[in-house]
Amino acid sequence: MNKFKFESTLAYWEELLDGQRIGDTIQFNNEKGKGKLEGFRLSDEIEMFRLDMELTQELHINNKQDNVDFIPLFFGESVDQTLTMDEKEEKVKEFNNNSIGAFCTNVNKSLQWKFPVKKNLKFVTLKVKKELFYNLVEKSEKLKNVLSKEQIFFEFEEFDPKMREFFNKIHSIEGTGIFDLDFMENYANNLLLLFFKNILAREDISETKKYPFNVDPVFKAQTILENTLDRPVSIDNLAEDCGISESRLRFLFKHVFGTTIHQYHQDLRLNKSRFLLRKGSKTMSMIAMDLGFSSSSHFSMVFKKQYKVTPKQFKNNHFAMA
């Protein structure tokens, strides 16, 4: 895939966020907010960009792309997104969406996004070579009608449990391990194929029968857990906030995410601790307190069980490699 396009994407975000580029990662912690964007060249046919940030200023993106040789797919949390296609300076198409899922278009004129403040935002963008994209589309007449080469398309698919699972897996990978890129390529391909598969299933699944159960309380619980990293969460209180019984919430959460509520929340807190350790501005005791561990020794024990190294070793190794 054209290296220039990859480099220009990173350069665009570096300027937009007033960030610092280290390798293929753009980090920022300033008046706009804090977070990072990471670029991954998964193969000659797929590039991936992973964004995790929390803004203090509303961010507007107007990203024009001309003569591109790829199709972009956007996977992520709820934002106010507008896609316009301008022809002779007149707006002729607008797409708005506030759901959580995957969005794809073949319009290459103007993509406009507005990101809210004070909300943890996570996104994955896949840039898929047109040849690969349309080779997959050619496998089905329905896909050829929906994702036509000859016509403009704007397609959105809500996350189902499987898409959400692979989205979360992509965000859980550190990105520096020997096989991390291989895992990411696998998960990215799964997201792409699930997007196509769900389009194919549209006429067979009505809106009220997408899931064999109501998953809204589960995703509400996930949001609460993601926004409560400073302490353990009572599952009784969580179930009450989600309007569902504790036993039912436990069952549905395990069914959707493949793990327990406690483990999911602990993984979030430990992942946050790695960010704080890499940042280097807080002591182990401060991090343990910020994330609701009973003591620094308890934090160290849980961290080592998860990552096979102590927080101190992780921090020292990070700065030794920096």
C-alpha cells in the first residue's frame, strides 16, 4: 500500500492534535485533551489506525481525500458524524449517525467528524485496498448491489456482540509484542468480514430480532465500567443502574464479552495503569490509589498476575526502550 498515504495520515493527526510523533504513534496531552493515535501497516492491502482519547476541546475534522486507492471503514463509539459530498460547491449528500458500530463509504470528497468532550473515545479505522474490498464484494450479488462500484454508498452497521468483541481485542493489544501485529491483522480481517456478513443478513434479521436477548443493559454496564476506573464496582449497584437483575446481568455480560464483569473491569483498570506507568508522572502508590486498589502491594500483585512482570519492571523496561 502507498506509504505516502500512511505517512500523510499520521502527519495530519500530528498537526490536528498538536501531538508528538514517536515511530508510528501520535501522543498528545495538552489543552485539546489527551490520548494517542497509532498507525499499523498490517499488510500490503490493509492499514489500521487506532485512536484512544479524551478531549477537553470539541474537535472538528474535515479530511478531504482525492484520488485514493482504498476504501475506509470506521469502527467506533458514538460521535456526531457528518459525511458530505460537494459537487460544484453544493452539498448534495449528508449522512448523520449517533450509534456505535461500523461505517463505510466510497465517497472520497469530504469526511467531516465532530468529536465530543469529556468522553473516552475509542476508534479503529481500516483503510482497505480497493482491489481487496471489491474482490470480497464480488462474492455476493447482494453485496454488489449495496456496495456498488458505480454508485455512491453510505453504509452503517451497528456492532453486534462479535464485532464489539474484535473491536475490544484490537484496543486491548499493547502493540509491541512479537505477534501483536499478527493478532491485529487477524482481528481487523474479522471486523471487515463481519461487516460484510451483517449486510448480507439484513433481510433475514428484523430490527427487533438482531439479538436473542436485549443487550442494551449490557452495553450500559460496559459504559459505566469504562467510566468508573477509580474504584471497584458493586455488581448489585451496577445491575440496579442497568435495570436488570444481578444474575441476569452476569449471564448476559459473560455471553456478550466472553468474560466476567469483575475481570472486564479489572482489565480496564490495569490497562489504565499501564498508561499511567508509561507516562511516568505518578508513583506506584498514587496509581494504586487512583485506580481503587486497596494498597500498592495489592496493585503490584494483580498487575504481575496479569502481565507476568511487576509495575516497577514494566515502567523500567518502558523507559529503558524509550
